[in-house]
Amino acid sequence: MSFELKSKKVLVTGGSGFLGRHVVAQLERRGVGQVVVPRSKQVDLTNAEATRRLFEQERPDVVIHLAAQVGGIGANLKKPGSFFRDNMAMGLNVLEEARRAGTPKVVVAGTICAYPKFAPVPFKEDDLWNGYPEETNAPYGIAKKALLVMAQAYRAEFGSNFVMLFPVNLYGPHDNFDLETSHVIPAMIRKFASAQASGDERVVLWGDGSPTREFLYVEDAARGLVDAAERYDDPDPVNLGAGFEISMRELAGLIATKVGYRGDVFWDSSRPNGQPRRRLDVSRARERFGFVAEVGFDEGLDRTIAWYRQNRGDIKTES
């Protein structure tokens, strides 16, 4: 069933964040009538009353729920309780108030961290519940995965058209390059670029370099979420990815080469590796609403590095 967005009011939670700004741009490119981006300083989505007032005021036709408390392994280790509490609260409030308001369509962004630590590769949606997530990000992953249960339960009881997608690791322009909270690609880009500029002969990276990851360019992810808003109406979860994997060691070598760093890389194996492997089965997204990633990894990295170089002066000072 096609859901025409052009005449609709679309509310994007987290719309000023990394993924959110690309979703907003995608909506604008498709000629959506009105896009509403609630700012966290004005609307606290962890607060039920504030979330209710937002829905009563805006009465959106579509919600794309992206707002999240998120970070890399270090941030997850530092704030596991906060990550669980805030992500759970935001999801509960947004879905409940969308139900109360009779919002016709809600798309929820989950996380690859929801999958079991040792899920068979490639990860299939049917394996989401076949084990416990990797320990360092389990609180975050479980909080987001619980929203799948809520979305399916509300669909069954109230007829709510809530759908949920599980994007793989994202990267691209406007990513978070703060070394305290960033994910692996922006962290590596910043470390290698800084070392190259200052003449440092060694860069330290976490783990032993053996884990693999899959990465999806953020503009592709934004397109997939909007595609789902337009064309996906089933209760089944859907992976959103590019369908490949690369080891951390290979990734480090690739980024170092691209930024011109020629020094040594030291792998600090006293630091956690995170999940051993990540690669998604992306066939369901293709079959259900025609999504296929378009931006190749090499091109995506070049765009991301170029954006970082152009904007590094506006990024926080390294700690």
C-alpha cells in the first residue's frame, strides 16, 4: 500500500541529529508538505506530558522516530543505565502518544545492537530474539528492540500502523566526531587525520582489529526510512544495510591511506572488541519496499573525510 507523503505533516524526532538531518533533507526533496522537527531543548521526549503536548499541538500524519541516546562502545560502557532509560522512555512516549492521537503512520528506527552477540551471519530479522546482545551495548539494544514488541502489540490491539527498521552502522557527513562519544568511522578519521597533521608516529585503536562491521551511508539510510514511510505497512522488522562486512584492521588501513597517515597503528587489546561480526541479510528491504543501498563504501568514505576536513574547525577540541 502506498502512503502519499506530499500532502502530509511529518514529524521527525531527532531531526536535527546526524541521521535526522538527512531524513529531513530526503523528505524535502520529495516535496513533503510540512516537516516538523521538535528540538530537545523545547520538547523532552523522555517526559510523557511534554510528548503528549507535542502531539496535541502538531497532530502529525506521519512520525519518523529517530531520537536516541547513542554512542560508541566507550559511551555505552560509561552510561548503560542512562542509555536504557532514555531510549526506552522516548520510545514508549512517542508510540503511546501517536496511538492516542490516531497518527496514521509511524516509522521507528531500531539498531543493529539489538541482535544477539553470536547471531548467524548474515543477520536475518528472524534471529533478533535468538540470544542476548553483545554486553557492551546490550542495554541500548534491548531498549530499542523492546519498541518492536510495543509496535507489534499496538498494531494487534489498536490497529496502529507502526513499522520498525533496524539500520546497520551509519556513517557520512555531519557524523559525530567527538572522540568521547563517536562511532568507529568518525573516530578513526579524526585520529588518523590529527596524527597526520601533527606528525605523530602512532595511533592507538581499541580492540585487536579482528571484529567485522557493515556500514551504510547515511543518505542511503535516510532514503530507506522514507521509502518505508511511503511503502511499508507490515509488522515484521526490516534490516536496513548495504550487505557487506569489513574488519576493523582493514578499515583502519583504508582510512589511514585516504587521509595520508603513514605511521604505526597500535591495537589496544585491553579494550573491548564489541560484537565479533556484523553483516545483515538485506533481502527483506529489497523485497518489501524496493530498498537497495546506492553509495559505495569507497565513495562514502571519501565524502565523509572531505566533510570532516571542511568542518574540523567547528568540531570540539580533542580530549
